[in-house]
Amino acid sequence: MREFTLADLEAIVSERAKAPADQSWTAKLVSAGQAKAAKKLGEEAIETVIAAIEGDRSALVSESADLLYHLMVVLKIGGVPLQDVLAELERRTGQSGLTEKANRQHP
């Protein structure tokens, strides 16, 4: 049995986004637009942080799954393929995190 990947999740989100909004949570989020989907992503991020702070492993796993799912929806709406995010992460692995942060342009 092969492992489930973020690419698998991206494909599922893409497929479910095509369904009628009354038949799919993903389609409903996509049809509601980026602001609604991003708000849900933020809510899931907060719930993930709370689970981490509280040391609740089970909740951390569950909320992390919700967070990754909602991130995939936001990326889908934004027209950003997962591969673009992975390429950025790969680019960053060539330097330390401290160097990368120092080299970012800040407004």
C-alpha cells in the first residue's frame, strides 16, 4: 500500500471542486471565494496552534489534517499548484533558515 501524499490531497481537492456546491464541502468553499476559504484556513491554523499548546496529540493530528486540507483549497482557488510551494521549499533548503529570513525583503 502506498502512502497518502499532499499531491493526492491536491488531486482530491481539484476533483471535488468541480462538483455542485450543494454536494461537496470543497466545491462550496471554492464557490464562496478566496476570502471565505482563507478565513477557514486561519480558523484551522488557530485550532492547530491551540492543540499544540495544550499538548493534545490527537487534536493536533486532527487539526493539522484540517489545516492542510484548507491550505490545499486556498492554493486551488489562488491558482497555485502544490509543486510551486514545494519548489520554494526546496529552494530554501539550500540555506539556513536564519539566512533565508535575513535575506527576505521586508516592506
